[in-house]
Amino acid sequence: MIPIIQIENGDIPIQRGYAVSMVVRSFKGRRDVEVHLFRPKWQDSDESEINWENLFGGPVSLDAIPDEKKDRKIILEAFTVAERDQVIDYLKEHYSSRLDSILSTPLDFPVPTGLPPLSSMTEGKDIGLIKFEKVPHFDLPFALRGLYNLGAHRPLVETREGDDN
């Protein structure tokens, strides 16, 4: 059975504010790959239902450039409690044998401005996306993506420096 860690930090100011990640035992030649899950798209009504006042704090760093549209995406990519539970149930049903853990935590409010939304990350050599909605058994009522960085994880087969083989 996969450990599911749900951190509840008390009340959050809006319904949409939960992050979910999972750790995949082995993925693309790497071990214990952390995958950050998010909603890549949403209805216009999702944005209009949120009272955006006081949800954002200062910039994440001195060189961060606050951008209201990008900042809002951070929250719009997050899950409600019901969506979070649906994601966890979906992962347990279809991927339990491949996962080490699932972590759910509320976003820290106020959210710092200037963070890059997960949906804006560019795929490359090490950074990639899992597009769950393309999987035949996908049955959630919203699109789901997972962002991973293979460069942050150890290879499954480690080589020793100096080996000629």
C-alpha cells in the first residue's frame, strides 16, 4: 500500500489551493522521481469565482518579476479538496504498484509573486511532462499533468568513476 501523506495546515483562504505530488520508484532510468501534478487548463468560470484579493505576497526573489496573469496560474493549476481526492484515488487505482508515496499539501498563502507556473515549464533533456489525459484509462473530469526533472534524481544503474566498461 502506498503511503499517502496529506498535510493540513488549517484553513486556506480559497477552495482551490492544494498541491499534489507523487514519487515514482523508477521512471525513465531514474529512481524515486518526484512528479508535481497540476491542472494544465481550466474554465474561465474557475478564475472568475476566486476573490483574488490578498492571495499573493511579496516576490519570491529580488529578481522575480510579478505578473498577475502568471501568478494567478499558480492557483488555477492547484486542486480543490474534491479534485485532490479524485487525483489520489486515480493514482491509487492505476499506479499503486509503481509509486513510493503521494503527498498533498495546501499552498502557502499568501503565494509569493513571480513563481513560474508549472504549465509554463518547457520540456527539455531532463524536464518533461506526463500527460495523464492521453492515457486510455484516464477518467478524471479535468485534465491532469505531471512535471518531472530527471536531472534531480539518481540513475537506476550507478556507474563508478574510472570504470572502462
